[in-house]
Amino acid sequence: MNGVNGNARTFPVAEGAPEYCTGFTFLTVKATRTSAKLTWTRAGSETRYLIFAQEVYGVHFTKKERFELVGLQPNTTYHVFVLVERRGPEWIAFISFETLG
């Protein structure tokens, strides 16, 4: 699907997407040429999320229901893992997307 002004592509992934743990489901990925914003449902108030992309250096933590990857390469497929953590690792979710060319 096309995003705003054709400069981004939004992939709604909640429809038919598997629920990885209680309450956690990917909602959308909004990809541009050099960035991608992932959103998901909240899996609890005391939850944090570890975001890891094989093609991007680093591991990132957030307590929010969204995360933006920046500095991406155009026309590239990225594989992103989100580890849902409460009192230690509990669930892991996976999604792939391609940046615009």
C-alpha cells in the first residue's frame, strides 16, 4: 500500500497476523527509502521490547509500542526481531519489510 504522498509504504500486518504472546501483534510497518517505523499492540504495562535487525548494527530497547529504524539502504529487505520482555525474555516476534527504491 502507498503511504503519504507516495514517499512511504505502510504495510498493515495486524489482519491475520499471528499473536505472538498475550496481546502482542505487529500492526504496521511504514517504510520509506531510508527508514521504517514499526508499530505493535502493547503486551502489558511492565513490558519492554528489545529490537534487533540482522542488517542494522545494535540492539535497542523501548517501552513504547513503536520503534523507528533510520539510516537504512533503499531497495533492501530487513529482518527485524522483537523480543517481548517482562521479568526476562518471554516471547519473540519476527517481521520483514523492504524499503522503497
